[in-house]
Amino acid sequence: MPDGLESESRKLLGRLRDTMAEEAAGQARLDKICALTADSMGTEVCSVYLFRDDETLELCATEGLNPEAVHETRMKLGEGLVGRVARTGKVVNTADAPAEKGFRYMPETGEEIYSSFLGVPVQRLGEKLGVLVVQSKEKRQFTADEIYALEVVAMVLAEMTELGAFVGEGAALKARHTRPALIRGTTGQEGTAEGHVWLHEPRVVVTNLVSDDPETERTRLHAAVEELRISVDELLAGASGDADQVQVLEAYRMFANSKGWMRRMEEDIARGLSAEAAVEKEQSQARARMSQVSDAYLRERLQDLDDLSNRLLRNLTGQGRETGADLPDDPILVARNIGPGELLEYGRKLRGVVLEEGSVGSHAAIVARALAIPLVVHATRITNEALNGDQIMVDGDQGIVHLRPDDTVVSAFRDKMAMQAKAQERYASIRDKPTVTACGTQLHLHMNAGLMTDLPSLAGSGAEGVGLFRTELQFLVRNQMPKRTELAALYARVLDAAMGKRVVFRTLDIGSDKVLPYMKPNDEPNPALGWRAIRVGLDKPGVMRMQLQALLRAANGRPLTIMFPFIAQYDEYRLARAEVDKAIERETKLGHAIPETLEIGAMLETPSLAFAPRRFFEEVEFLSIGGNDLKQFFFAADRENERVRRRYDTLNVSFLTFIEGIVARCEDTGTPLSFCGEDAGRPVEALCLASMGLRTLSMRPASIGPVKSLLMRCHLDQVREVILEARERGEQSVRASVMAYLAENA
Ligand code: PEP
Ligand code: MG
């Protein structure tokens, strides 16, 4: 790049910095930036357009256009050339603007006399803030250097906007992060919560954007990158064995050594940016690209670059995760993503969790569900929008987040929470009553659990026992395989807390989405159909034997119930059961106490098991339908895939008929049957399952009240009749018919 241009650019940035430092109202600053830019670029016009709302841009300052049009001229996203820059995030550079497709002339601005047009997006970390434009009468195409210079001004503008430099008296600009925002995501865990934002990873704030000492900045950048390289190498040295982690770190190393990345940042510094501003400029561009690529691999790499930039920014600014802020009393955790261990560390202190990424089946979601904390995942842009301490309301039922809500939203939300609290009070009044329906049928409601912290709910919810204890959670939240003694102590505490109520311990159900951090992951084309649960247990019996021994020791003579997950055929049950027999033999030889009664059952999670030989049904001591998995295999619809997971209704007649068949087979052989998938905790679904003959349902503790309340008001025989008639009529799902019945009768 020619030296002259470099120093021009530095000069402009220097003048921008002085403007920023001056005591001036926001609007005056913005006006001055326009004047300086037009002057420096030799154009008659320089204008700033900023977003008023998601769809509307407003002319907020100008040099050269009619000043009366400021804050009057507005355009829609995509409208005219400015709207095109805003929509596409791409530069528009033309010598003959009126001849451009989509050109729209705004008469009030007086822009008709300007022929050349250069517009660049104003964006920060992938967030579109507006458009910066220069125009001139002379018909000319702008050079690459001029485009670059305008982009740098746009970046400074974006940073200054973020820092609130344009707020204040006379400014029509509102401070950033002050407006209410409604953010839509996906339900990770139902429930509602109100509180204040706690950022898991607070943003790095860059205040020094401009520097006129490029040598010093280059040295700082090199030192920070070197520090980063060393730390990545150290991490790599310590990460051997964990394929995923190694892959990510190698991608980090590749970027840290990337010449292109370094060169671009050095050029930015040569033009007058500080080292951190140069890093952030690269990061912003990577984010903008990220929002446009659909290729998952490429997105992940851009994500790596984003993480790396954050580390580099922390090195440069010395800002760590600790900001000195105190955890609010009612914290709602906001993060791009979080590991299960980290989430558990916060534990029940949290009122809610909002993740920008995450997924319904992620480990963090499993933990949030176990902790019964409302969770919204896929909350787009939340980490950019939210600031520590912002008021926030999380609607886990709808998958919606209200950030900095206005008064009407606050009162509507509080009404909803109050109604839910009232309903909870109503449920408390029936908590200790048996679940007997209006037609006199007795049902049994149990709860699902997985953590020690779940156990107090046993008394609080009125559950008759623990119908499913997911033992894998203990394995998932650790960094290494738990020891037998640790597990035995933990299971013993679970049994102590249950005070004689039945606890169904499900043996380790890993694989598919549940990957243990310390076990080498298998690269499987189809993990949900792959090496998981009992398949792992039987092929590598070491862990299963250790777990069975821990369970027997924990029981120490007390009754014990064990359930094997994902049994697809009779043989798998027989082999697993043989392991229990061997474990008992070993314990007996060692002189340890043997459970007074021992029940061994299986989960029915694949359609194949419903058609197992009669002998299986006679032999197994109980069965529990794992509806989450069973449904995904029945409809061939991945339970973790947002596109398909809600496509088939649980109340689809095919599925209910299938359930009816399983009930009939169990009645025939006298095999106790329960249902422990998520659907058991949804009142209408639970009612239909009961109407098809299920008598034991196991669900999240918070669901017991609502399910019980509905069941107690209903006649199962009548609901069954409604279902059978709907089936007769050829309805695909019985939902509408059942809802119509309930509207009249319940
Ligand atoms: C199920 O599949 O329904 C079940 C209860 O097990 P999990 O959700 O843990 O796979
Ligand atoms: Mg399952």
C-alpha cells in the first residue's frame, strides 16, 4: 500500500479519535465524523444511516445532503442502494448510481446531483447497525484503498456506537443495549423465570481503537499472538486422547499461525487502528461471513476463529472473565454455550438459562432439565444484546426471552407467573392424595431424576417413587470416570433420601448425544442408531460390572431395582441379567449383603422389543416405555432434529395403537408396565396414555401436579371411547377430539 494513503488513513483516524475525546453531544459527534470523512475522502457527501428497528434505516447525520432530511428520511431494509448495503452486508460501489438497479431517489435529501456512490455496512461482531455512504458529483469508481478507508471509518463508528458515543442531548440516537428486545429461541426446559442477566463470558470492551504509533501496536499484536500460540501448544500437549478437543485446538493453532490473518491485522494497524481494533475488525468480518455460510464444517472453523479472537482480545486488553461484578440475587445465565460441569457449578442458584447455541439434547440441556431450570436454546444474538445486570424474563414454555422488557410485557409476564404459582398451590393441595380418576381407576405417578439435588422433590412433588434414575448424569458431569466407591456412596445416599420408596436405577445410557468427556468418541454415521446404552455395556462390560457392584453395595441388603436401557431383543436382556447374577455371586462370596428383593427390568425404546417372544415378557420383571426414543424410532424422526422432531404427534393414532398393543402383551403375561418418556409429563398425553391402559407414569417432578390434577377430573373410559371413535373416523391424531372432549367435560 502506498505510504501516502497509509498516512492519510492514519490522519483521518487520528481526527476521529480527537472527535471522540471531545466533550460533545452525540449528534454533534456524528455530524463531525461525516464532515471529517467527506473532507478526507475528497467527496461532497458523507452520510450515516442507522437502524431504527430491524427493518427501517434512518438518515442520522450528513455532510452534503439537505440537513433537514436528517432524522426524517427513512427507508426499508433492501430499499434503494443504502437498503441493499444494509440487507446484503456488502459494499456497493458505482460511478453512476441512478443507473443502478434498485436505485431509489430520495427527493428531500437533494441527492440527485451526485453520481458516484460508495456504501459500506456499519456492523459490529456480525450485528448490522447501519450504512456509511460517500457520494460525489464526479462520475468515478472508488478505488480498493478508498473502500478500505471507508470500511475502517465504519468500524470505528460501530465501536463508538457500542460505547455510547452518540447518545446524549440533541441526539436522536438511543443508547445501545437500552431498548427492549424480544428474542425467539427454542424450548430447552419448560418454566418461566424473571431475573437479571449474568454473562458467563463477559464481552471484552475495546476502548482504545486508534493509534498513531503503528510500531508499538505491531509489537503488542505479535506479543499477544505469541502468548496465544504458546498457550494453544500447551493445551494441545495436555489434550492427547480427546479427539474432539485436539481437533479444535489444531484449528486454533492453524489460525494462530495463519499468515493471511496476521497480514490483514498488520495492514489495519498500518492504517491507524490499535492492535485490539485490528483483531476485532477481523472478528467482525468472520462473524458476518458466519451468518452467511450454511456449510457446518466451515461454520465451525469460523467459530474457532471467533473463539481465538476473543482469547487474543483478552490477552491484549488484560480483561479476564472476572469483571468484578457480583452475581445478582436472581441470576439468569446467558452464554453462547456452556458445558454440563460448568452449569452444575452454578447449580440451583440460577433462575434460568439462555443459550445462543446449545441444543435440546445437549448435555447442558440435560443438566438444566435435571435442575428444573427454565432453559431457552438457539436464542439468536443474545450474547451480543444482553449486558450484565439487564432485566430479563425467560419463557421456557414458548422458547422466548424478553430482554429489558417494557412495563406492559413485565406485567403480562408476571401475571402468567402468578397464574402458574396459583396452579402450583392448587397442586400442593392434592399432593398427598392418591391419583384416582373420576371413574375410580388408581394410577401411580413417579418422578424422573438423575442428580442428588433432585431427591428433595420426591417429597415435594408427591411422587410415589423414582421411576427413572438416569445414572449417566453422574458420569457426564465429571472429567473422569467415577470410582466404584464414589458411585456406591452416591447411590446409597439416593436410597437413603428415598426412605423406602422405590427407585429404578437405569444403568449407564451413553452414546448417541450423551458422550462422556473422558471416553474416546466414536465417529459414527448415525449415533442415535449406533453404539449406545446396553450395546456399549455388553461389548465393554467393565463399566457395567463396576456400576452393578456399586448398586449392590449401595443397597446393602435393602430392596433394589435395576433397569437396562435400550434393549432391542430378548438376548440383550438375558446377557445383561446374567451380569447381575454374576455380580451377586461375587458379592455373596465376598460376604456382602444381598438385596432383600431384586427387580430387574428393561426399557422398551425400540419397536422391535414390542414383538419379542412371549418368554421375554414372562421373564422380564417389569418394562418401562422410553417414549422419547421409542417415538423417534417409530416415526423415524430424530428427537434432536428441530426440523422433524415435532412433525409427528404423540397422539397420532398409529402410535397410540402401538402403545395399546404393548399394554395388551404386558397384561397377557402380567408384566408390570410404565411409561417414562417426556410425554408422561404432559397432561393431555398422560391422559391418553392412561386411557390406553398405562397405570404407572414417570415424569419430571414439576409435571406431577398438572398431570394428577387433570387425571383426577377425567373418566378414562370416556376418553378411551373418544380415542377409539376418532380412530374409527380415520383421524390422524386424536388431539383435536380429545381437546374438544376436555373443553366440555374437564
Ligand atoms: C426415553 O428414551 O424416553 C428415556 C426416558 O430415556 P432418555 O430420554 O434418557 O433417552
Ligand atoms: Mg432413551
